[in-house]
Amino acid sequence: MTIIAFISQKGGVGKSTLARALAVEAQKQKLSVLLADCDQQQATSYQWLQLRKKSKFKVEIFPTAQQALREANKYDLTIIDGPARTSHATLEIAQKANLVIQPTGASRDDLIPAVKEFNALVKAEVSKKKLLFVLTRLSTPAEAKAIQNYLKNAGYHYSSFYLMEKTSYKQAQNEGKSITETKYPGLTNQAKQLITSLLDYLD
Ligand SMILES: Nc1ncnc2c1ncn2[C@@H]1O[C@H](COP(=O)(O)OP(=O)(O)OP(=O)(O)O)[C@@H](O)[C@H]1O
Ligand SMILES: [Mg+2]
């Protein structure tokens, strides 16, 4: 039983995007997967599943993260698609999860609160080892280098793969697909490398 959680203070950074792609790729590896949509108001991942035909993984909406965590023992992998801005629930999620992923954009405005969020978890005695930044929605690869340096100085782990901002990623999701299922082999591959590295990170 493994729990991977996507959290962030900021909205729109790519939690649901990465959570869905991870569910798709994990299911391809024959794992039993629960994608727990913990944003009852938006229910982004749940709505997306309705567009998606014959998915073999389960997407369920949970009013609280606690309820989702209670289901985790029934699956090989539980993916928590967290809501933005919920500090109290975030700590409980982080304590129970094997890996806590915080997607972040490239601007200083994104990075400062993102680092603060992880600092708060470390202060509450969550191990730094299970906290991971993933860079998302980047305009250029050069941006990645700068952010990676910033995060290294802050003392956090980050994925060496990152996600570029691409209309095709949005489009794929509009059609009930994941970012690992776009029309363009190059973009699909980049997303797959990132998602696979997240699964590998657990080993
Ligand atoms: N790499 C990308 N390229 C283009 N569009 C993207 C990318 N990542 C995410 N998006 C789009 O940005 C929007 C926000 O992404 P997403 O829903 O994954 O963020 P979120 O962190 O789950 O947001 P929230 O905090 O509101 O739950 C969506 O419309 C999504 O399709
Ligand atoms: Mg979301």
C-alpha cells in the first residue's frame, strides 16, 4: 500500500494534472489505483473521469482527506489530488503519505509560498526525504535550471524532469486524456518520463 499526495498552497499549479497522469501510468503497470479527489467543490478529477471511457482505476470524491486515507489499504496505490490552501488537512496527508509532491511554477511569487509550505511540514516533523517538488508549466528549459538552484539552496528534493506549459496538455485533458496521452510523441514522452520518475522515486 502506497500513498502519493499532491498538495500546494497555490491553486492551478498542476496537482490534478499530475495526479491523473500518475493514475493512468500506474494502472498500465497493473497496480490497483484509487485516485482520491479531495476537492469536493471543483471535483476536477472526478469530472475528467466522466469524459474518459473504460478506465480501470477508480476516481472517488472525498469530502475530507481523512476519509480518503482510510480507503488506502484497499489499493496498491492511492493518489491524493488535494485542494489548494488547506494547511490543517495538508499536515495529516503529509504524515500518512509515502511521497508528498508539490508542483510549482517558475515565478518567485510561486516559489516563496511553496518553500514555506514544505518548511511548515518539516517543522511539524515530516521527513524531508518524502517531500518532492515538481516544476510545472514552464516556458523554457532555462527556467528549470534557475528554479532547481533555488530549491537546492532551500534544501529540498526536486524532480529532474519537469513539465512545460503546452496547449496540447490542456487539450488532452479536455478530451478525458492525460498528459501522457497527447497527440504529440515528444510531449507525451516528456510527460511519461516525469510520471515514471515519480513512481521510481518510491523504490
Ligand atoms: N503543463 C501544462 N500546460 C498547459 N496547461 C496546463 C498544464 N498544467 C496544467 N494545465 C492547465 O491548468 C489548469 C490548472 O491545472 P490543474 O487543474 O492541474 O491545477 P490544480 O493545481 O489541480 O488546481 P486547483 O488548485 O484549482 O485544484 C487546468 O486547466 C490544466 O489543464
Ligand atoms: Mg485540482
